[in-house]
Amino acid sequence: MTLADRLANPATAVAPSVNRRRSAPQGFEPGVKFEAGQAAEVTLTVTEIPENETAWREKILEHTEIDVPDHRKVELTAVRYWGDPASPMVYVRFEISDRPEHVEAADVAETLKIIRANRKPSPRKTVTGRTRVVVVSDAQIGKVDERGGTPELLARIDHLLAQVEQESRDVKCDDVIILDPGDLTEGFENTAQQAHTNDLSLPEQLRVARGILTEAVTRISRLHPAGTRVATVPSNHSAWRRGKNYLGKPGDDFGLDVHRAVAEAFAFAGRDDVTFIIPDVWDESLALQVRGAVIGMAHGHQVARPDGIRDWWAKQTHGGGPLAAASILVTGHFHHLRLEPTGAIEGRDRWWIQAPTLDGGSSWWRNSGGGSSGEPGAVTFTIDDAGDWDNLRLVRAREPHDDAEK
């Protein structure tokens, strides 16, 4: 069954699961915040980040003697590091809230079907000493351009996932990080043209996005039994906007909401091997500890031109933002592959990885500038315990008939 076939029936659910990394702990003192007599927020100092809700509850009980009842959910909403980058203190914040009384079963059924069809991998001990990183950026679901629309996008993603699966078999890793640098949906507020060229309404874009994300996570995670982390950040196409004006907080982003919805579906399916991570609602970037490296991610719309990323990252580091300790920065937005060292940390190069796009191309860019927005694709690489990256591969998202012709 193809990805297009699986998306024929809609699926949905709701809930967040978030994570944030920052170097400065100001305003992040350990403690418990109560509302209406019940714990609503808990901040702890730990040596490592607990992996799932069961572990979060255990840490809260251990540090505060608060036993959170089952009818209340615990969510990791922020992580901050402080002190020596080689051995930092870790500050974690949890939000505690009542679980929804019901979930629309008809909406979640199809997503659960996809998840359950790809069985949870059997746990195993670390055997390779490597983590795989897969970067899939700028799908811009609903966009129609010179490479087609949604049917062509689904074919590209089907072909791309098959290659990522093969690469995962050829170069085995214990666990995997799936990074979505944003622009998961096309939206309708970036240009007036979108109202006439998009082939999906906004609700349809969100539905297809949930299906694509579910498909990608289930297929990639089953080849990495030690665990899967999925992370995303706010972006410009997926933002809640009216025209060029942003509404609400940076975290008011349709792409982030898609990740929240799929996270809840995985939780309903009992997939505690998969963790979804998004930034704090006021941040547009995040950073994750991945073995010996710290991988930071931002969409890239914070600057006008690609070359501006270097100075922007340097200023983020100077300001103690989420990217302060990052040794690798992953961005999207600019629709082409780029890899270069920029700056250093602890005597070692910092690396910037600019991800290629998954979208249908940009005739506007070609007509106005004479260049191409870059061949659609994704990037995958590995990280070892020393923090070194290796096995970098550009996975080209060509349709199967293109490969047959060449």
C-alpha cells in the first residue's frame, strides 16, 4: 500500500509533548507551582533527561514526594543546561494538567492503524555506539509548482523513505533523531498566489501532514529499536499569520500542532519508544544532546539570506539562547544542501548543515534569479559517542520512474 493510499482516510488526535534546551537558568529555579490546590508545574535539577512520562512521574515523586494521579498527564515542556558544557547541570520543567475526558475515536483510528501496523521494535542494548540523524525539511504540503503538487510530493516521500530505510540497514545505528526544521505545510498567508495554486485547503494540509509524519516516524523508528526522538521548530509557512503579520506567540504554529497530534496518537498506541520534542512557546529554536554532540535546530527564516545564518548563530550563542552549546546547527528555509564549519567550541569546529527541500520547486526563484531552489531530498548522518558526525548522505527524493530513466 502506498503512502497516498494510506492517507485516503483521515486521522487526528490532540496533545503536546515538548522539550527545550537553554544554557542560562535564570527564572528556572527548582520548585512546584500549584493551581487550585493541585500541582500544575514542577521544575527539577537532574543529571540526565528522563525519557518518557513514566520516568517523568518517577522523578517528580523522588524530588517532591508528589505522586501525580493517572488522570493527570505530565509533559516535559522545557530543558535548560547550565555550567560546564562537558558536564552541565540539567534543569527540566514539567507541566501537569487534566487529561481530556474523551478523544474522537473516529479521527484517531487511521493514525493508530498506521502506527500499529509498524510494530514497536524490541528493545536492545547499545551495540553500534552511533545515533542516526534524519533531516526532512520544507515539505510545504499543499503547494503546487513546477514539480507538481500533493500526489507528486507523496511519491517523492515514499521513494525517499525507502532509501532512508535502506541506508539504515546498510549503516546500522542504535537510535535515531528525526528533525523537521519547519515549513511542513504551505499555508495561505505567504503570498496571494497560494489561494489560487495550492491543491489542498488548510485543514487538508494539516490532515496530510499528520499522515506523512506518522508514516515517516513509524517506518524509520522500526529500524532503530533503542529509541526515536522527533523534533521540530516554528517556521514561516506554518506560522499562525494574517498576511505577513504573525499572530500570537512563536509557538502558535500549525506544524508544531501536527507534531503534538501525532505525538498523542503514538502515546495512545503505547509507543513509549518514540518521544516528540518542540521548543518552549516563546522560542524559535532548540538543542538536543545527541551522544557527544549537541545538535541545534532553527528554521532559518530569522535571516534574509543564507550567509546571515553564521552571524545569527554567533549572536544566539553570545545571548545564551537555546543554541549556545550547539556543536551542529541544522536549518531549512533556503531549499538547498549546504555544509560548512563556522566557529568553534572547545577547540573543535562547529558545523552548519543547511537541509534541502522536499517541496515541488520554486518557479518564482528560477524566474526572478535564474537559479534552482535545489533538487528535493533529505539529509542523513550519524553521531558517535565522541560527538563526531559521519556517514553524511544526501537522499534524493526522485520519483521511481526518474531513476529508471537514468
